Amino acid sequence: MITKEGYPFIIVLLILTLVIRIIGHVAELYILMDCAVIPGLLLLFCLNFFRDPKREIPKGKGIFVSPADGKIVQIKSIEDPDIGKANLVSIFLNVFNVHVNRTPVGGSISEVQHKKGKFLAAFNHSASDENEQSNIHIHSKEGMIKVKQIAGLIARRILNYMEPEMVVEKGQRLGFIRFGSRVDIIVPSNFEINVSLGDIVEGNLSIIGEFE
């Protein structure tokens, strides 16, 4: 399955590949025909980048699933202005990961903030505070949590579908980031983290942790 965010890129590249190939064939310009490989490869890249595989969400009370595919690059204790004593878990998404972001828990959206900022490399921990980002506050039965969609060096476009007062279910589409990015999760201190630095996680499948 391909996400709707990828249709414009895929359609343009498909048309470009076919047009170059056809013109080269009609005009017998074989070099031009060979040039069709370039948009063709970009088309294959986009088909992979904008994929949206169907996944069955693990069941269980208080379970917090990963909102994104990627690698755990940071776990630390912080003092959050809204939550208080909290834990921060950062997931780095490279260009080959699925980039659909999903809600890690069910609940109601109390606030959505968009912050303009820098475009540091997403694996740089300073990106959590300094980069352009969208912050989503979700009130679950277990307490409030935050999800940050953070732009990276190449990712300059954050798509966020959450709005205040929305009621969401676990695993619902939260948004999308193009291309390569970072997703931070901020949870209360009573949250038991079940992942470690370097772990590879999958959105809607991997269990980040659970509330005690």
C-alpha cells in the first residue's frame, strides 16, 4: 500500500520516465532512452519510501506502541514543563524506513504546536530542541504523553493530521515526514521503558513500554 503523500511524486516520476523513454525511442536517441533510468530509479525509491504496510497492533492494557519505524538513538530523563519529571525516547528514521507516523496510545488531543527552527541532521540530539517540529499532546487513560515530529537535514516537510479535541485510537495515522527525520516521545516517569539504545523498532508493532 502506498500513502497518499507519495502520489504526486510517483505520478510525476512515472510520467517523466515514460515520456523520456518514448521520445528517445521515436527519435532513435538511445542516449536519451538510457537517461530514463534516472527518473526510473527515483520512482523506485519513492515507491519504497512512501509505502504504508498494514500491521496488527499488539493488544494489552497500558501498552505504548512505537509511533514510527527507526532506531532508538536516545533515552534520557528530563523535566518537561507540562508533564513534570518525564522520560524522553528518540527514534531516528533514515530514508529507507516507513515514514508514516501513528498515535502510540489512544486518547484525546489537547494541543498541537508547530515550532519553526533549524534543520540539523536528525541524528543530532540538539535537533530535539532546535529543529522545526510539530508537538502533539495526547491525554490517555494513563496520563498525558507527547509526540514530536522533528524535521531533519533533508526532511523539510512535516505533515501533521492532528487537531485539538480530536479523539484518536492507538495506531491511527498521526502524520508523515519527508525525507529522513526524527520522532521523540515524552512520557511520565511512571512509564516503564522496554527498549534500549540501538534497538530497531517498527511503528504499530514494537512495544516501547507500558505504564506501571
